[in-house]
Amino acid sequence: MGLDKLAPRKAEQELSAGLKNYENGHYQMAAKYLQNALNNGLTFKSDQVTAHKYLAFIDCVSEREKQCREQFKRALEINPGFELSAAEAGHPIWGPVFRKVQAEQSQQKR
């Protein structure tokens, strides 16, 4: 009792492993960990959005635009105010895809 409450849950550990693999360029492994993190129920919406965002990045650079769009759509459904950082938004591959999905989402809300 006590310390186990501070230990990250499996989903959060998988999110962390997924981000680390992404940073190291191991996209296939990163995607596996990120999807497992979502499947295991990430506690915080911000973590869920992060997982979907990185899955979108991986799908976009892997030329899977439909899946990329779907991941961005899920992130925006969780947090309609979700934005990419300036550096992320300027990316030539996923920046335009994100802006398109974001515009579609805001159109649907009107």
C-alpha cells in the first residue's frame, strides 16, 4: 500500500515506451506501444490525445493518409481545442492533413 499508487499504470508505461521509440525512429514499435496504451485505457485525456497525435504522425510518414486523418480526428474528438505545436504544424507531411481534419471538425460543429 502506498508506493504502488505512485507507480505508473501499464497504459502510461506503454505510452512512455511508445514516445521513446518514436523519438529513436522506431516507428513500428512506437505504434505498437501507443496503440497498446490506448487499448489499456490511458487515464488522462491529454495522454490519449498524445497517443493519437503520434500515431497520426507515424501513419502520415508511412503514407497512410486515411489512418493519419482518423488519428487526428480521434484526438480532436477527445479535445476539440487540440493544436499542434508551431514546429509540428509546419511539418510538410502531417501539417496540411491536420489543418484539413481540424477545418472539417469545426465545420461539423456549426
